[in-house]
Amino acid sequence: MTVWDDLVGQEKVSEQLAAAARDADALVTAASAGTAPPEASSMTHAWLFTGPPGAGRIRTARAFAAALQCVSPDRALGGVPGCGFCDGCHTVLVGTHADVSTVAAVGAEILVKDMRDTVRKSYTAPATGRWQVILVEDAERLNEKSANAVLKAVEEPAPRTVWLLCAPSLEDVLPTIRSRCRHLNLRTPSVDAVADMLVRREGVEPAVAAAAARATQGHVDRARRLATDPAARERRAAVLKLPLRVQDVGGCLKAAQELVDAAAEDAKQLAEERDGKETDELKAAMGAVQGGRMPRGTAGVMKDLEEMQKRRRTRTQRDSLDVALSDLTAFYRDVLALQLGSRIALSNVDAEDTLERLARAGTPESTLRRIEAIAACGVALDRNVPPLLAVEAMTMALRAG
Ligand SMILES: [Zn+2]
């Protein structure tokens, strides 16, 4: 399996990136041999990956980063860099390559202090002599200060530095930054392409793969999680019962509370897995003495870490709620399709009885109103309305009538 096999339904983009990786490799080879670089090259120092959620912006950028660091001997024989198993590819894919840095928002914004070290690194030569790669996972979350730091670095790049920026759309990135990037737009992969990937790469049963792909409508990561993680399937089943539970005010409030609690629990579990280990590592790195007492002058660093972990917990809870909202939206879209007699494939074939019941009980107008209420909940969460308040407003609006 090469790194390119990770890209689902993105043939055109894969071809362009593979060509650039080949040219990038020729540049490195020429430089180390002391010969003149090739005249034409499709390699460039800044790339912008856009596309709808779940299409695989970050996965694509990471595959490209791996190909840039690929040291497989096959390259010399005309093979495409990005073998997937050499030391270069492997360390990039697991996140330990010394010359690949990742920047991701831990809260609503990427703060300049969170990326100061990375920006500094972008001005230096790569340790392995290939490429210094900086991957910004959510460039739409750069704030004014951090965007300016990126802009300066992209304007005056070190010879071997490559910036890979990911964002939902072009409009999410400052015009001054995007004008310096080569732009690649990913499309939503087809349900069949996602199902095929789940079977081939994850070894999922074809029927389970097809159901997960259909339910998540081309969102690759969610499809993978749904197909492979029983807890994700349970959470989804609970969310899809919600439309039947919002009959009265009591039911609405209870359903809202449970939805928010489930998201908080999801965030807590992920945090427990990561936070303790991170804190221990930092303590060890700063030389904690026996009994956990920290050396003088290190309190600020520990406080920064705690603050970052808190922001990340809020963000994870939000991401988990997002999954619930998108499951609910897909559910009501199915109800609407039945009401309109549309022939589009349903996302929730497994819940067809419930869908039909709700379709008969309401009108297309009332279903549209509910879909709007779910979207409004997402907007409220974006504006930092307390989650319970936003979700209660939504469940009340989902009520029959
Ligand atoms: Zn490789």
C-alpha cells in the first residue's frame, strides 16, 4: 500500500501530487549530486488543500509530506515517491519525522504562541537534507497575528521549506496567503469509493462498509470510525432515536442533556488518554525531581500545557456534537426525501420504518424547519453559546407540530 492509496476518490489530485513529489525528488537528487536542477518543475513551496469536511484534506497533505520524505530505493528506478513503508514515509505517517511539523488549533483559534517554534523552524534547513515540511491542519483558524506570521514565512521561504495549508474553502484563508499557494480542491468521495476503501484497507465486511459509507455520506474518517468502533455505532444509534423522543418539553430537555453529556464523555475519554501522558512527558523533559516537584521557573510552561489541554477538551466536545448534528441532518434529509417522493438513496436505510412514520406525520415544510434548527444549533455553538442551551433550543424546535 503506497501513501497514495490513502486518498479516497481523489484521482486527479493524486496525479498532480505524485508528479510534484517526483519533481521534488529530482531537485533533492540534483542538489546532493551537485548537478544543475531540472529546468521545469511542478514542485512549489506552498500548497493549499481545500474541500468539504471528510474529503481528506489533512490525510492528503500528510500523504504528500510522506512522499516528499520518501527514501525508498525504488525512486531511482522510476517509481513514484511515497512507497508507504520506508523509514521516511513511515515516520511521517505516524507523526515522528523530524522534518515534518504539524500545526492544529487546540481551541477556536491557532494562537501565535502555539506556532512560534514551528515558524522559527520553517526558516531552517531540514535535518535529513530533504524537505522541511510544515502542515497546518486548519488554516481557517489562524487569527490575525498567527496568519501574519505564516504570511511572512510563506513570502520568504527557506529553499527547502514546504508549507501545506488545509482549509474548507479558499475564502477561509487570507487572500495574501492563498495567492502564494498552489491550490488543490478535493471533492466529496462517492459512497462506493468510501465503502471500497473500508473493505480494502480496514478489512471491514462489505455490508457493514456499505452501510457506514452511506450513513456518513462521503465523510471518510467518520465512515471509518463508524465501521470499526462499536462505541461510535452506539452513539449514532442513540442520536437517531432522538427524533422520536422530542414529543414533549420534558423529552426535549432530557434528550438535549443526554446529547451534551455523551459529547462531554467522549471528550473526557480522549483527554484521559492524552493529557496524563503529555503532562508526564513534559515534566520528565523539564527534569522533575523525585516526588513530582518541579524545578524553579517551570510553572509557566506547565500552566501553558494545562491551558492548551483545556482548550482541546472544549474543542473535542464540540467536534463530537458536530457528528451528532450531521447525523441528525442526514436523518431529516431522508425524511424530506420520502415526503417529496425523491429517488435519492437514503443515508439511513436501517431506520426506514421510523423515517416513514415521521414522513407521514409531518410536511416537507416542517421537516425543512427542523433541518434549519439543527443548522442554527451549529451556528450557536460556533458563537460559543453554552452547549446545553444551544442543544435545548434545537430539541425544542424539533418537537412535533
Ligand atoms: Zn517511502
